[in-house]
Amino acid sequence: MTKQASAAAKDLAATGVGGAQIAWADNNGIPRSRIVPMSGLAAAATRGVGITSLFAVFDTHDVITFGHPGLGTPSGDVRLAPVIDRLRRLAGQRALAWAPGRQIAADGSPWPYCQRTALETVVSATANLGYEIRAGFEMEFAVAPAGAPDIASAPGHHGPAYSPHALIPLDDFVATVLHDFDANGLWLNQFHAEYGLAQLELSLAATDPVSAADDQLLARQTLHAAAHKHGLRLSFAPMVSPEAAGNGWHLHTSVWRKGRNLLAGVPHAEGAGYLAGLLRDLPAITAVTAPSVPSTLRLRPGYFASAYAFWGVENREAPLRFVPGSDLLGDEHANVELKPCDASANPYLALAAVITAGIAGLEEGLALPDPVGEDPGVWTEDGRAAAGIRRLPATSDEQDEALASNDRMRAALGEELLGAFRAVRASDRRWAADRTVEEIVAAHLWRY
């Protein structure tokens, strides 16, 4: 590792790179980082750099909560080590390279609060069962001029939704995004104006789960740098206005064995159990994938945000939207999209929760109910009850109850990490308790 890091540092320094940014995402989905000079990269790869253990209990507003007993004092450091295999120069920040970080204990052993390690553990266990997961994110965000206090008063584009005309005022920004994604090694599937207020969306190509989470972090960094270059500001927040459709970061996954996509042919294929597992654990999954207070405000009927627990084929109100293969695209295209997922989710934990639930359903051979092709939000309560369709957790308290009572999520995250995650969510709940919806939206607008 030292030799590889030294060689990489030498090559990057020769091109004018002065330092490497080591990035990770905390339990609120907020990126944190350390920068080391290129001369120190090899040492950082071997021994890490020191960071406080309390990052695991930072809440969304940078308040440190001591509500988790395992991290109940201000004492203690851990090490942050760059993953050298993922190191690359940042096209939009030419003096910097970038690498995701892995948090390790002071003796070099795995640290139980490291979110990336938690996902790596789940992926390894999945591989031991003979399965491979492919994953990719769709990322929605809103754009405004750099000095704008919010999106509603100064939207970065005025639509129409999905129109090429909406992007013309953003042409230079779009060009930079296309260039920098390619230069940073990010495979972009598509990029367009979306439905929401000043909203854009792009999708990343599917890859292995750990790389997908890394790519999501790098994509966010790349987008922020491109926006800054052109005098723009981006909001990835779940809600940018109380009245507008919010931002989701939809998570697509598929499950494979021996080169075959098990979701091809669902609901009559073996992979139906994967969807059934996701459906069974959906309340607990969304407590991880849409965990913030504005996340619960976003998950409301009629906004393509998925308020009820069901699955459907190409149903954009379904929290689990099955995308089938076709004669044109092939069976390898079949996947399931989780819609209640947003930027307040740690991408590593989001994938760990989804994979755990899906593989458990697959292993148990769970039966998948019939798909729903309508919007249950317009049904009566009796109609939903007859169909077995329940509301997803609508408050942070309901999310916490769903997460705490789910043994599969507890096992996947581990007691330490789960405890810290729940403590952070409790701190956010206390912060929001006496605030209006408008205040909550405004406070989260630029956090991600």
C-alpha cells in the first residue's frame, strides 16, 4: 500500500496536485473530509490521519450529541485512511486529488462506527452466499445563483420540466459537468431538467455497491465544484420548498448469481424474494435511506415520493418501482428502484440496509404480493387496508421505532453504529420539535 500510494503521489504532484482530500459521509449523509499534502499521502495510507471519534455522533446541524453511551465523552481519536485504489485527480479542483476514507481504530483494526466498513461487511457476506449486487444512484438537486438565499426566490431555471429550453441558461454548467464527470472517472447515464422547482437530475452507471457509494460522494463533490465555477449554488436537500416536490436520490439495485440477473422475469423469477424482502423491511429501510426530518416531510402522497409501502411495475408512486428487462435492453437491465432515498442518507448505510433486506428475502424464499399499478394515495383507508398497503413511517419517532425493532437492520449495522445513528436522529428530532416546516426546510437547504 505504501509503495502504491508513493507512486500515485509522485505522479499527481508532477501534474500540479498539492494535496489529497480524504472524504467520508457521516450519519446524516453530510460529507466530511481531511486534506493531506501529497508528501504525506503514503503515510496517511499506512497509518491514517487522526479524526475525532465524535464524528459518529454529529447531528445534521453540527451539534455533537452525547446520547450514545459508546461515544458519551469528548475523549478519543480514530484514524482516517484513504482508499488508494479509488484515488483520482479532481477535474474541477485542480490542486486536489480525492479518495474515499475508511475509519479505523488507533491500532489499525476495523472501527465499528465506520459506515464504509459496514457496507463492505454486508457485501462480503452476500458474496459468501453466492450473490453479487449491482447498484447505481439517480441524483436530483435544485440550482440557484450563488448569492440566492433560497431556491424559490431565485430559481436557477424556470422550466418547463424536462425541456431542453430549461438548460440553455445553464449551458456552461452542463458542459463542465459532462467534462468533469468523465475526467473524474464517473460514468454518467443521463442528465436533464426534472419536474421540481429549478430541479435537475443525473444518473450514475451501476457498479458494485461500495464503488456506487464512493461514486455518489465523488459526484456530489464534482457537482458542487462545477456549480461554484459558474456562479451557481446547488441544493440536494430532500425539501427545497414546503410546496414543491423534493429531491430524491433514487437507489437502483439488482441481484446476480453466476452471471445471471435474478430479477429478470419478476414476479415469476427467483429474484422475486429479493423484492419481497425489501417490501417486508421497507419501514426500517426508509429510516436509513430517508432519515432526516425533511425526509419525512417529503414522503407525502401525490409527489412521486412514495408515501405507502407497496411495489409496482414502472409505477412512479411506488417506493419499490420494478424496472423489467426487455427485448431491446435485455434481461441484464432488470432492477428495482428504491424511491424513498435522499441526500440525508449515508450512501454506504443505505446500500447496507437495502442489500441486507433483499438478500434475506431471497434466502427465505419470501412470496411477493401482486404489483400495484395505481396510486394508493387516492384510495380510501379501507381500500388500502384490504390490499395490505400501509403508510410508511411519517415521523422521525415512527422511523426510529421501525429501525429499532428490526433485527436484520440491527445485525447489518451492528449495535454500536446503530446506536450512534439513532442518537443522531434523536438529536435532530429535538432540534425540530418547536420549529415550523418553513424553518426546517430553510435550515437543511444547503447542508448537503
